[in-house]
Amino acid sequence: MNSPTPTHRPKIHVIYEYGVDYRPHASSFVRLLRPFTHPQTTAWAQFSYGREIVPPRSDLVIVDRLWRPDITLRMAENLLDEIRQVGAKFIYCLDDNLLDLPLERLDWPRPEHLAIIRYWLQQADGVMVSTPYLQKRLQTYNSKVITIPNALDERLLVPRPVFPLTQPDQRLVIGYMGTQTHDEDLRLILPALNALCKRHERKVALEFVGITSSPETLELIKDLPVRWISPDPRESEYPMFMLWFTSQVHWDIALAPLRDTIFTRAKSDIKYLDYAAIGAPGIFSDISVYAPTIRHGENGLLAENTPAAWEYALETLIPDANLRQNIARHAVKDLYTNRTLEKCSLQWKNAIEPLL
């Protein structure tokens, strides 16, 4: 009797985006490196990754965002030629609306960057994005745009029970985490934080992770009871950072303000997942990024982008430990039931298999 033919496990190679330190960016870990090294993914595909080299027998090559800090259009064209020469399919991965970012930011991306993005979008056999808004935005360039929502790798999360952390004689800790590009988002809620800290002097404290390095913004918050916390530099890369964040950060309330712009509308709700991972009830801007995810009063609070709305939301959570606890429990349950790679890994398989 003949032996059954083994199922072909496609060879998928990821070329991640990296910076001047040659290390993958956090977005590459979230969108590609962690999903494709997950056991449920390696069960059906052979996975490799690197900064440049395309393995000769690749079935599929995924290129992330703008690849390298010194990229030129010629480099982008040469890389695509190399992918075609090995007979592989080409998927372009983009998780931000970089095409419209110049409307807000004048220094980056540069015109050549925009030309590269358009070139890869038009040449790709498929495009992977993280939100429906970005999918719709990019369909002008490619009809095969696939949305795969962000999920957290449960292997990087340190589960812990949800319970009120603050004792009657302790300050309530209100936290905010993000990259150092959130000056304008922070300024949205500064009037609310100022009013809150004056009203609840000695009852609340603020903790920030990242957020801002702007001297102007730092001047605005110098009188607030804020403490910056960060991991050891050796733990700053995404996988170690998430282990630190989910084991060491304890917040009673977490904040996620976000301006509503053509660029930010393409962002994902990953801040909700991050805060759920530490068991913190969150307040989120009531915009299209968070509105589909947050069930107001159940797994988070939504606040319009006005100081009065944010102050009201904070004043709703501060005196009500039961509400904070219930919101945190629902968010944690949602994360581990619906938004971890263990639960979502098949989305990558279902998106990629038709292209193969």
C-alpha cells in the first residue's frame, strides 16, 4: 500500500522593518514575527525571517512597511526582482496609513517613501493590513487587500487576577502608555488631568510609559504628580517589553486618548488589548478606532475628545471600585477569549492560503 503524500508546508519568508540598530520594529513583532512563530502557525507553514536575503525556495515573501531606514526606490525594485526570480508570491504588509501621514507631519515619510509604498502596493500579489479603514484606503492601489486584526501573543503575557489594587490610604494610579509620538494626544486630556489632580490632591497619581519627549509638553505637565516608568534597556524590545509591562505595571485606570484624523483613523485598537493584558480598566477616545470594540461601561469607557468628557469619565471611575473591577474583568475575558494568537492564528492561514 502506498504511503500518503505528505501535505506541503509552504515556505514563508518575512523581511521585517528595522531601524538603525538593525533590530525589528515593534510593529514587525506584533504583525509578523510573533504570529508566524506561533506553534499553531508553524504547524502548517515553514517560517523564516531576516533583513534582506530571500531564500531560494520560498513560496511566499512578506515585506513589512518601509523595510530599512536607508531605503530607496531602486532598492525596493531590486528586492521585488529578487522575490520574482525565486518564483515566490509577494505580500506587502502595512499597518499605518503612511500615504496620508504627510498631511500631519512634514518631515516623514519623504516623497520617495510614498513612491515606494505605492509601487509595492501596486505590484503585490496581496496586501495585509490591520484595520478595515486602512483596507478601504488601499484598495485604490490593489484589489487584494486583507484585514487581519491585531492580536497579542499569549506567550508574552503574564496573567494575573483582577482585583482592586489600591488600599484606602493609597493613591489611585492612572496610567498612559505609548510611543513618544503622542504629544498631541496627551494635550487633548491635559486640562482634564490638571483639574482632576487638583481636585483629588493626594488621592491620585499618574504613571507614563513613553508618550513624549517634547520639551514643550514636558513643561505643560511639570506640576502634575506624574512618574515615568520604563523597563531596563535590555528589556526594551517588544517581546521583553511585554513581559515587563504585564508583570510589573499596575494601574487602577488606563488612558487611551487619540485625535481623530485621516491618519489615526487607520490605527488599530491594540491599546485596548495592552491595557486588558494588565487588568486595567481603560478610557478610550470615542472615535472609529475604539468605538467598534468598546462596549461603554462594560469593557471600557468611551469619551469624546473634549476636556469635559474626559474629566467626566475619570470622575466616573475614580470613586467606583466595583465598576473598575467589572470593566477590567470583561476586558481580560475578551482578550483571552477572542484576541490572542492562540485564538486568532487561523486568520493568518486563511488569508495567505488563497494566494498560494
